[in-house]
Amino acid sequence: MKLVREDIISLEPRKRALFINSLSGFKSANLVGTADTHGRTNLAIVSSVVHLGSDPALLAMIMRPHTVPRGTLENISETGIYTINHVNLDIYQQAHQTSARYPDDISEFNEVGLTEQWEPNFIAPFVKESAIKMGMKFRERHHLKINGTELIIGEIQSVDFPEEYWSQDGFLDLEKSQSVALSSLDTYHQTQKLESLSYAKPNLPLTKLNR
Amino acid sequence: MKLVREDIISLEPRKRALFINSLSGFKSANLVGTADTHGRTNLAIVSSVVHLGSDPALLAMIMRPHTVPRGTLENISETGIYTINHVNLDIYQQAHQTSARYPDDISEFNEVGLTEQWEPNFIAPFVKESAIKMGMKFRERHHLKINGTELIIGEIQSVDFPEEYWSQDGFLDLEKSQSVALSSLDTYHQTQKLESLSYAKPNLPLTKLNR
């Protein structure tokens, strides 16, 4: 079937949100950890983390300032520091629960049953239960006028992960870490590798990589 | 193990690219179809499409102007029109092959064996073999100074999909469409649904949705 712009606009808002959120394809599932200047922590699931570049090593994410997760964006503005932690199979339900609208003075860590992990000289909490954890430093912010969202760009300061997930060539195996994927607003998926393909060149058949 | 900023910088460039590209988590896999003002077509796999908002219905993606897929960005600038097509199980190898650096006057459609689908009054080609196809209109562009990439925001003008993948509540089932997920630069994954979870509220247990 085919829906056009006018059909989309006339959908009931919650139905439209579930539908349009399905259309980008599978999403990453990450937990963003922050603290304010008093050390009060915040934890928010974010499905919009994308790779921006590897030199410098940059990740971007989209935040909606006037909805959840408001505290997270305020803390990043205050301190310039945050963490990004993969959502693994063991913790996807707790991760989803962080999207509830808790009062500002409540830490989602306690409410959902995840554990703060503090590292020396880093003023944002990591998620202990997460297999792949990054310490981030805020670098650039863009206001997206079209709908009032904010693009937040940060540089990776540290990456903590089990060495056995790492291949010689740099590939980190997200199935070994049991990282999950998200679709729409509420559906979590495990993955099953099809194959890793060689670097594509014109007029050369692709080969399957063994790693 | 833990790598810090200086460790990352000192990695060999290809190894660093495979590694940093793993860190955002699973990515969407989409084919972006465009044409120039002479109707010459271009097709490029893009792993950075993200949901930006549902009212208006917006998708964003990140493009590297000085590398692949250069023709795609030029065509979008020229015409303001493009398509986003899900990469399905049946076509992920052809989709990967579009990342090869073909000369400007060569259409990736022919080279990789995918079929152009033209719709009335729309000047960019869809991918016939793709299950979920969107017609897009360019809306806003942001130059990301930090590494010279461009954030391209477009509004969904049309969505074409098999009706049986669509739930009453708006959710579109990306496993029925056999949409694939990507990790790092070269690895394709099928998914297996864990569960759909209810809208999270403080102090209320999550329930599993039946859809």
C-alpha cells in the first residue's frame, strides 16, 4: 500500500509515532549516563546514536529538549561529559524502563536496577552491567530548526570492552557482546550474523570475510 | 580492556575505522536513490539514516561530501528529491556493492543488478526489490564543522510497503520485511524479535505487547 504526506499527517499521533519511528530501519540501543554538578545522576535510553567519524572518533545523537530525556541534555550542557553504554540482552528491560518520566531528583539507575560505575577523573557514571562503555566529551551542538531537536556531537575519550570481542582488523563483534537492536519505539531484537563482506570495488566480486 | 583517546588515535586508520564504526551499535541499512537533472541515476548504501521526528515526518542522514557517495549528495542538492529504500535479506550483497567507487557517469543500479522503479511526478528512482520505500523531499542541511560532514534532513513524501506488515497501532514489522541491520562497515545481520514492551511509566511494571 502507499501512503502519501497527507495520509501520514492525518494519522492519530501515537499511531503516527510508532509508524514513522519504524521507517528508518533498525536502530542502535544505548544508555546515556550523566551527572549534574552536584553528582546527581541520570540515565536515559537513546536510539539515535550514530557514527560520525573515526578521526577524531565522534558519535552524534539527537535529543528532544522539551521531552524525555530532559535531564540528560541539561547535564551534558552543564558538565560537557557523558557516557554511552550498549544495551545488552541482559538489561534491555531495565533500559526501556529508563524512558519513564521520573521526577528530576530521581536517578533512573536506582529506579530501574542498574549500577553506577565511576572511573577516576571522569564525572559521569558508566553502566556496570553494559559490555561496551564509552566515556564521551561534548564537542559540538546543532539546533535543528525544522522541529526543535538538538544534534549533540561528542568525542570518544575511552572505550571499555572485553578484549575477546575484538578482531585483529579492528572489528568489534556486537553479537558476542549481545548488544540489541531496536525498532520503532518499543521493540527489541537480537541479531544473527549473515556475513561480513569484503571492501567493495568496481568489477570485482564480493567475498565473505572470515573473522 | 580499556582504550583511551591516545590509544585510538594511534590505531592504523583502517583498523580504527572498523573499530569506531562498531561502537555506535547496530545501524540501519538503506539505499538512497537519486537522479541528476538529466535523469542519470545514482544509488548508494547509507548506514546513518535516523528518525528525527514524526510530525512532520523527518529522517536525517550523514553524508561525507569528499568521499563516497558524492554523486548522491550532488543530486540531492540539485533536485531536492531522493528515495530511501530498506535493504532486505535478498539484496544486501548488491546493496553493499553500491559502496564501490564507480565513475560518475555509471549508475550503480545497473552495475549491482538492482531495478529502478519510477513513480509519476517523482524525479528520483526507487529500488524495485526493496520492501519498504520512501519518497523524500530535502528540507534542511547542516554543515558539521568538526569533521566536514553534512547532516541532510528530509521529509517523507510517500511510503510504499506491504499492508500485511502494518499493525493496527502503527508499528511496521521490520522482520516481516526482512530488513537487515549493519554493524561496523561490512557486517550484515538478520534479527530475531525479543519482545515489544509497553510504554514505560514510573512505578509500573513493563508488560509484553502482543502484536
